[in-house]
Amino acid sequence: MVEEQFGRNLEERVNNMKKLIITGSNGQLGKELQKMLKDSTEYELINTDVAELDITNLTDVLAFVEDVMPYAIINCAAHTGVDACETQIDLAYKINAIGPRNLAIAATKVQAKIVHVSTDYVFSGDGSRPYTEFDEVGPVGIYGKSKRAGEDFVKEFSSQYFIIRTAWLYGDGNNFVKTMLRLSATNPEVRVVCDQFGTPTSAYELAKAICYLVPSDNYGVFHGTCEGSCNWAEFAQEIFRLAGKDTKVIPIPSSEYVTPAKRPAYSIMENHMLKLTTDFEFADWKEAISRYMESLEY
């Protein structure tokens, strides 16, 4: 009898682990969250990507979330093809706006928290000082406009939300760092724009911030980027320096590298809300990229 009761109590403790649904789990941030939480005794991860859950379908989302009954939903899913969004307008809004809306509705129905990852592209990119969470947004392209709509839906349909805007993200997947290293293998020099400024941010640092916020009731909009700033050419130079590459970086203006979607010239964000309400600090971007490079094979 005692053994049976012990068994039931053990089962209850296991079942009482807080469930976290991660959408976009195959992306850079989703993979980093999985690595960070894989040995957690507090959280059980429910990893989903488009094959497991179509976030653009409200019926599917409601059924999935009501079945799981999560403690929180971490939405890493997004249509991040900035240029593709300019022509795939409906798809961009379905994934970046309707998807977060559906997740927020479902989260509220089961009284779960929601973490929604957003972007610096919600700003116009023509500022002259770091953007804070109190600045007005003003996206200029479809990607930014669809991500802003997603933010608005999360605010409208959930009261337990963390919206975290990040920028220049790199991690386990295709990213600027790996592109530069690949180009350096066959090119003695690379041309990189020098008039777009922002902050390279590692998925590791962003995942740490998410894990810090999730257990709290410190809801709202946050900026989540590494400290410091640079332009893309300077970022490339630091990558090559850390990799011991002799590849020369030729700085060029954006006018020589025309893309379908306009990139923000000024994309630096200050983590003002984190500083006002917590003691959490992101690493400096140079420290973060150094740590990341140590994990790569090149």
C-alpha cells in the first residue's frame, strides 16, 4: 500500500513538471532553448515546428494547446525571409501575425503565459540613438509590418505576455557568421555593407533571457540584444579575426548592395525594460561572438 502511494506521488511529481510549448523548434533560437533546458527538472519541453503544429490554423492551435495544457508557449516561429516577405505578403501575415494571434488566444484559454519573439524591423531604422521599448514603432517593409501586427495581436488577446524584440541573431543554423566563414574559404576579400548599424545577438544570450523571464510575472515588451553595436562590415572583420582568417573586408555602402526589401540603417536597441525591472544583463556582442566561434568547426 505504501509502495503504491509512493508510486502515485512520484508519478504526480513527474506529471507536475511545467510544460513549455516551443514553436519553431527547428530554428536557431528553438534549438538553443532545447539545449539549455534539456536537463531541466522543472520544465517538460513540447517541441513543435510546422510539421507538428500549423500555428496559422486556429482550430489546430486550440486543440493542441488544450491537450498539452502548457505553463507557457514560447513562439520562435516566424517568416524571417525579409526579401521574400515583400512578395509573399499573405504568407508573411499568416505566420508573423495570425500565428501569434492564434497562440495568444489559446494561451489565454488555458491561462498560460506566452513569449513572443519579435524584431528590430518594427522600427523605421532611421533613428540616431538606440531605440527603447517606449519609442514609437514604424516599420517600412512587409516583414516589419507583419511582425508589428503579431505584437499587437499578442497584446490584444493575452495579458500574460513577454514580447521580446531581438536583432542580428545567430546560432545553430544558417546565419551571417557562417556565410562569412563560407565565403572566406574561397575569396581573398568580401564586400560588406558599412552603413547599417545594429547589435549581433547570439541565440544563447537570447535563450538565457527567455529562461529568466518565463518564471516571472514581469510581463510586457522587452528588447533583447547583446550590448554594444557595430556595422555589418565590422561584424565580418571580428568574425575573421576570431577565426584567424586573412580575408579582407571591403566596406561598401548599401547603395552597392540593393535588396528587394529596405534594411534599417540604424537598428540599435537598448534593453531598457530589462535594466529598469530586472538585474539581467546580456553579454557584450564581442564576448558573445567569441563564445559562439569556439563552438564552431571551420
